[in-house]
Amino acid sequence: MESRTLADQIEDYIKRKLNSSRDGVIELQRQELALRFTCVPSQVTYVLGTRFTLERGYLVESRRGGGGYIRIIRVPLNKDAELKEWLRQSLGDYISQEAAAGLLRRMVEEGLLTRREELLLNAAINRQALPLELPKRDQVRASILKMVVLTLMRRDFPD
């Protein structure tokens, strides 16, 4: 059986809450999450900062004091124009391996890539597959992703 880290458990909990919300928006309190998972609030902050990023399709707003809360918004990609703009913003001229993996994971969650395509692309853009110095490696990774993802997004493939 696969071992789940505390960060994985917190992420799964938040995603379940988002999936059950009508509008893809939830409000949580950092302290309540910390109590629920028997951890310090900084662990919750870590999960939010690494697992709920714009590349992965989330906006996180945080309010402190007076019973402060965290608002997490899932940003859907349901129109071609939105998808292309998101890809343009996310890919840019340079992209780190971590940001690229998050982007690909998001595309799988949105049904834009299969899990197999995600695995293949992650292998192709892995730092071991691109034996270049930074920042050249991040630049080549962004170029590869742009071309492959845009090719996969084409709807006119022959059967």
C-alpha cells in the first residue's frame, strides 16, 4: 500500500472539499486544518504554497486576524481561449521542473492529458534528460512543453 505523507493527506482533503463545492471556491481556517491533521499551521501553509499554485490551477487568498481564513479558488479551463492564455502565462520562456510537473498534473486533472502522456512528458523534461546548465535547461524545457502541449491540444488529429 502506498504511504501517504501528511502533505498528501492535507492536499487530498482540500481537493475533496473543492470538488464538493458548487462553485469551486472554499474557505478554510488554517488553525482548524492544523488541528484536524495534528500539525502546526506552517505545515498547512507549506501545502498551500506548494500544492495549490497558479500553475496547478488554484488561487489562494489568505486573511489574517479576527478568525482569519484561507479562500481557495479552482480556476477551470473550459474554453480554448482560456486554455491558450493559461498556457502562455504558465509556460513563458523558462519553466522549472517543479512548475512544469504541476502544469502537467493540472492538465491531467482537467482531462486535457492522459496520465500516460503526463508521465512521458515528465520523463522528457526531467533534469536528467536535459543535461544543460541553468537557465538554459529551463528555457529548453519551456520550449519542449509549448510545442508538445500545443500539438496535443490540436483537435484535428487523423484517427
